[in-house]
Amino acid sequence: MSLITIAAKDLMKYIGENSVLIDLREESEYKEGHIPGAVNIVYKGVNETIIDYPKDMVLIFCCDRGNSSLLLGRHYSSLGYKVINVYGGFRAYRGEITVD
């Protein structure tokens, strides 16, 4: 369907009742800190990570730096989901890395 990539600083503009923010990091990383409202589904590879949400939901993927979320986002977009990838991931959200 569609895949867009957004800057971490713009994330809150996309969170709403028709979207779900999915943190793909390991459970221990998620427990150490995460974006408020995010659910944790550990990334196990493109074909092994099961996302069980209706196709009318917007899936917002966030990982540590944005690589796993982009790969999974491409996959779920090809399956008909509307997907948003957070560029730079959780580290960009926390301001630990700068991305343009």
C-alpha cells in the first residue's frame, strides 16, 4: 500500500486512534525506556515478525536506529498495510543521534 519515512521529531503528528506505534527492539531495551504508548513486538527478521493488526490501522515502526523498522515496513507495505518508519529510530527520538 504505502510506506513513508518520517523524522523522529515529527512522530507525535502521526500518532492517533487509527495508528499503532510498534517498538521492534528487544524486550530488555523496551523496558529500559520507550516512546510513550508504544507496544513492544520484537523484530525476529522480516518473515518471522508477526504483526497482527487490521489493515485499516497505520503501523508506525520504530527500532533502535531505523534499519529493522525500514525492512519490516517495506514488507508490511507490500502486504497492503499503510506503514510509517521512524528515521533514526529510538536513538533519534531521544536525541542521541542527529539525522537530517
